[in-house]
Amino acid sequence: GINAEYMGNQLNTHRTMLASPEDFNQEFLNTLDETISETILRDVREICYKMRIVLIPIRSNDAPKELRKWDLWGPIIFCLLLSTFLSILSKESEKSFGLIFMLVWAGSVIVTLNTRFLGGSASIFQSVSVLGYCVFPLVIPTIIFVFYEPPTAIKGAIVGGAFIWSCASSLAFMGDIVPEHRRTLGAYPVILFYIFIAWIIFLA
């Protein structure tokens, strides 16, 4: 009846957002016989591969498929690195670490919810995954500034370049999951999100 058809459509929608049923079942079966070391190596290879796809703002045929295969390991690692190095640069390291970590993840969730309200086709975890991976360019300046404090002009150029890189990488993918007539509304909070992080790095 109508209820059965509705439930079937909902199930198909959720499957499409995560991955195709064949890919999901095959991936699940392949991981059952893995050792812990094999699982760790597989996750590391997946993170490196996704970094190469997400951080190079060039569209490819594999991008939409890889976007559906979200993971949070990369975003967690980059967020921890950013929080750690910014806390080293700050006078109140303990407060800075918790505040920065919270702001990065809260900002990611807010940007993701905005994308969903605009009719985005990706799930919350998929969007958070992309935004988290694209934080990596902003991690690079924090590492540089820990060991070398450049003049203000050079510091601004480095942070500005990292900001543009993060925005270009994220918007290249966010543009594919937001309806075309709403892409400007979807891009605005993403840019603000990375501006806020870049400004914190510049002031550190």
C-alpha cells in the first residue's frame, strides 16, 4: 500500500546518501576477516586518498562517490592538530585547546545544517567530513608559526592563501550537493566558517 511504498522510498533515499547497497555490503564483508593492523592501514590509505581528492579543488568523476563514503578520522585528526598548535601559540593553552576544538566542530555542524535546510543532498556526516578535511590547509600555517614567526604582512599572506585553499576545496564539493539556485546561500556560511578560523590563526 501507500505506507509500504513510502517506507521503501525512504530506505532507498538513505541508502543512496550513504553508499550503494552493493558497495556497503561488499565493504562490510571485506572488513570481517581483517586484522587490526590491516584495518588501521586501510583507514590510513583511505584518509590519504580522500585528502588528495578533497584538498585538490579540481572536479573529478570519483568525487561524488568518495563524498558519500564519509569518515570522521581525518577531520578529527586535523581538528586536534589545529587545536594543539594554536594552544601552543596561545598564552592560555588549556582554555584555547577546548575552545578551538569546540568552535571548529560546532561551526561544522551549523554549516551542515544550513546546507540541509537549503535542500542539500548529502548527509550531516558527509558534509562534516568534507569541511573537516578542508581544514587541513589552515593547519599548515599553525605548524609554521610554531617554529617561525614571520612579519605581519607575510603572516597575512600565508593565512590568506590557506583560507583561499580551504574555501576553494570545500566549495567545489559543496556546490555539487546544494541546488544550483541556492549555491550562493550555501557558500556564504562556509566562507564565514573558514574566515573565522583563519582570523584566529592570524591573531595567534
